[in-house]
Amino acid sequence: MAASGDALTPSGYITHHLTHLSSGEGFWAVHIDSLFFSVLIGIVFLGLFRSVAKKASTGVPGKFQCFVEILVEFVDDNVRETFHGRNPLIAPLALTIFVWIFLMNTMDLIPIDFLPYPAEHWLGIPYLKVVPTADVNITLAMALGVFFLMIFYSIKIKGVGGFAKELALHPFNHPIMIPFNLLLEIVSLLAKPISLGMRLFGNMFAGEVVFILIAALLPWWAQWLGSVPWAIFHILVITIQAFVFMMLTIVYLSQAHEDSDH
């Protein structure tokens, strides 16, 4: 697979499949493959749901329309139960996050060499990682998006003074404890996007590595013995991770909408 000399060794194979198609170096490196597949999957998601919305009718719905309606109702129920404010953005945001992350996670079920092999031999693309959520840059970018929404709505609902008061006077409502409160609350605030992004990345990266190890260490005719059971189990993982990211987003934004004296 790899263009390097150790491509036929297990270590070379693993290294090749863990390398991104990048532009630039160091901190400014852009992972072209992760961006391409995340945008492509987002366009597919929007296209499918727009098609269902245009064809929706009051008559007997088709199977895909039923599936989309069940999914929308599922997300809406979770938002109603978890979000305690009033904001028409939250339900569409939660639906977008769940479906988009689920579809990106599902790319992990595609056989390891199914896309990278033709990309290298037919298109001359040396590296290609097709699972965007196995890239920490993508997951942390989504988590930072949620974080900025948290800050925006905290200031919008509570005001700058109310948000500052929440940071300075909680959990101990005494002026002497303000430095300790600020340290505690700021660390807690910053930990939310980091844990949100790293949790998704860690689970998806680990799943991807298992698939790569199976392909690298087993002969092609025996790979299904490891890949099929792991893929079946991984369906649960990719669904849970999309759900957890969605639910934590709803919870964090619900907290941002709560009054500081709540």
C-alpha cells in the first residue's frame, strides 16, 4: 500500500494507514482527507434530508421518510427532556450533530483498503484516511463550536455581569473565595470542550486501529474472522458516541441558558 520501502511489513502498513493526506507542516498542517470526507458526508446528509422534506406527504410515507421521522422525533424528545430553556436552534443543532457524527463514524465500517488502494494506484494520492472523527482536529473543532455557543448564550441570557458572577461566586458565595472559584470554574469550563472532543476521537481512533491491526496481521482470506465481529460491535460504538456528543451538547447549552441563581 504505502510508497515507502517498508510498506509490506505490518509496521509499515499500520504507519501508512495512520498517516493523513496533509498540506503544510506542524501546527499549520491541514488534513485534506478529513476535511474532504467531513464536508462530503455533511453534503450527503443535507441532500438526503432535504429530499425527504420535499417529498413528505400526509399520505402513507415511504420507508426512508418513516426512518427520518422516527429519528427527528427521537432527537426532539431528548431535547424536550434535557433542555430547559427556550431556543429554536437547539433541536436542529442536536439533530445535525447526531446524524453528521453518526455518518462520519460509519465510515469506519468501510474495509481498510477499499478507498485508499484505488486512491493511491489510480489517482496518485499516497495517503487517505476516510474516518473524519478519528482525527482529533475534527472532533476538537466540533467541540470548540459547542464551546463558543455555550459562551455566547451564557452572556446573552445572563449578561456579562451575570456570567462573571457565575464564575466568581460559585460554588462558594463569598468574596474571599473568588480566586478559588475562578480557578475551579474556568478549569471546569475549559474541560468541557476538551473532554467532548477527546472522547469521540479516542473511541473512533481506537476502533480504526483495531481494523488496521486485523488487516495488517491476518492474511486476506482470514481477515473476516476478526473484522466482522469487531464491525458488528463497532456499530454500537459509533451510535453511542454520536448520541453522547449530542446529549452533552444539549446539557451544556441547557446549563448556559439557566439563570446564574438557578
